[in-house]
Amino acid sequence: MAYKKLFTYIGQHISLTEEDKEQIKSSTRIKKVRKHQFVAEQGEVCRYESFVVEGCLRCYHTDEEGKEHVVQFAIEDWWIADLQSFLSQTPANFSVDALEPSVLIQFEHEDLQALYRKIPKLERFFRLIIQKAFIASQNRVVASYSQDAGKRYIEFRNRYPTIEQRVPQYMIASYLGITPEFLSKIRSRFGED
């Protein structure tokens, strides 16, 4: 079931043979993660790029004062990692942990490099998803500079309608770059609190 979801997702971008699928299965691992369990930790090298089969995770940075800054949520059929750390194999700027019990398919850095050599079209697939992540990141930066918090909240709800039901409000506030109290005021304007 887990690999079926992964192969369906990959199949939206490239076609895989049965041999390709077997190579991927033998070069990855299925990881069950408890709620609050770390997948990657700030300061450590991020060893895995993870595909979310089930569950919900977040990627965040903890500043010197201990304040958490959420930069990404990931639910089913999404990918999560400290991408810079994973790609460069240098210490991570972000931590990734599970907000719900989750099931992941994980690609270890060296095994992924070997898969690129065995299945060259897989490198194209990962380039496409990295491009997509980069575009989303740039759009988020532009929105943070050019939109007020109310518009950012509406856009978050429209773009990710199921996440709000699964994630605590203070984490959504962190993602939006506002305080939980201010998010509560915005939500009350929409009759949500």
C-alpha cells in the first residue's frame, strides 16, 4: 500500500518499469513515526528525503531565544526534509517532527544518488519536485512581504484546506509569521473563533 501511493505519485511525472519499482523498494525504507518524534534535527545532517504516506509533519527552525518558526507542513503525498542539509549533507537549519503518527518512505542520500545512476529518469523526477518546492518557497516569501496577515491566512486556508483541521493554531500562526493572539483576531473576523 505504501509503495503503491509513492509509485502513483511518481507516475504523475515519469513512468517506471516494474524493475525500476523494485530498485526503488530495495533502496528505500518505510519508517513509522510516533507523534512528536523527530525525522531530522536542527544542527544534525538531514539523512533522508521523506515521502508522506500517512500523517502530518512540520519543518521548523528554532531561534536562539527558543522560538519556533514553522516553514512547512507536510501531509499525505507530500515530501519533507531540510532540503539544503539533505542535498549538501551539512548540518540542518531546520527540524522535522511528526504532528500525528505518520508513515514515511525515506530516501537516504547515498542510496538516492545510486538510484539516479540506475534509473536516470528518477533524477528528472526529483528535479521537478525540487523546482516545485523552490517556486512555492519563493511565492511564500513574496506573500510575506506584500500581503497583510489576513490575506496570508485566507491564502493558507484556500491552498491547504485540510491542514488547518490537523495542526494546532499556534503552529499556523508561526507559519504565517504572526502571534497566536493575532491569528485568533483574524479568525474571529471570519466568525471562526
